[in-house]
Amino acid sequence: MRWNKKEEKYLAENYSTRMPLEEISKKLGRTIISIRRKAGEMKVSRPRKTIDLERKRLRQRNAFKRYYKKHSKRVFERKKKKRIEKKSELILLMGGKCNICGYNKCEAALEFHHKTSNKEGNIAHIIKNRSKEKALKEIKKCILVCANCHRELHHSKGS
């Protein structure tokens, strides 16, 4: 059955609104499939459902909590591995050894010491929670020292 101008006009006016397709179907005496097909031919689009943003975020948070609860050990290990890799890369960029005594046996014993008090935060926190670029920007203000030399630097400031 062909569409007449009156039906096409009604479809063009009501398809792009929130009117249910069942209602349009009853009014025109056509199936929902034929209504969708004709609207596609006429290039009339239907508005998408607006999802309440707060409900969507809540669903995402709950899904992450469920995932984390189930896989917390794996998530923790993955984050730890990334943190260690990022620190190793930054240590290599700084020379890979203590600038004072030359110690280079254990990367865990190497630390970043700010030369001045002009710092944006704790290096360990920046490595853990920020991007590599921000960590690079911050370590440019630092020297690489071993844990012993770092303690001596801080102790000598206090004396």
C-alpha cells in the first residue's frame, strides 16, 4: 500500500517527537517496521533516549566496585607493576645511579630529591597517580640519590 501525502506529513511531524511508535502505527494503520522504513527513506530521525547522566555514572561506579571486589588482587598487582615500570624508566632518564655516591644496585633504594622547595607534590604520589609527562616535569626539579644520601641531605638541612 502506497503512502499518501497526508500520511507522509503526519509521519514527518510526529516521528521526530517522543510520540510512541505504537501510537503512530495505530493512527496510520501501518506496522512499526513500515513506519521505520518510510522514515528512513524520508531521512527523518527519531530522538535518542536521554540517559540520566547521574544514573549512568552511578551504574559505572557500581560496576567498577563489583569488578574491583572480584579482581582486587589482579588490579593491585597490575597497578604496582605499572608504577614500578614508570619509576624504573624515570630512574634511567636521570642516569640510573645516585648523583652523590654512585649507588646503583637496587632501584627501590633510589629516590628523587628536590633541589629546591619549588615542588608540586610528592614524587611517589605523582608517579602513582599522575601521567608520565607530569612526572617527567617534576623530576626535572630533582636529583637522583640513594636512600642513605637522601636521609643525609635532609638531616644536614635540619642541623
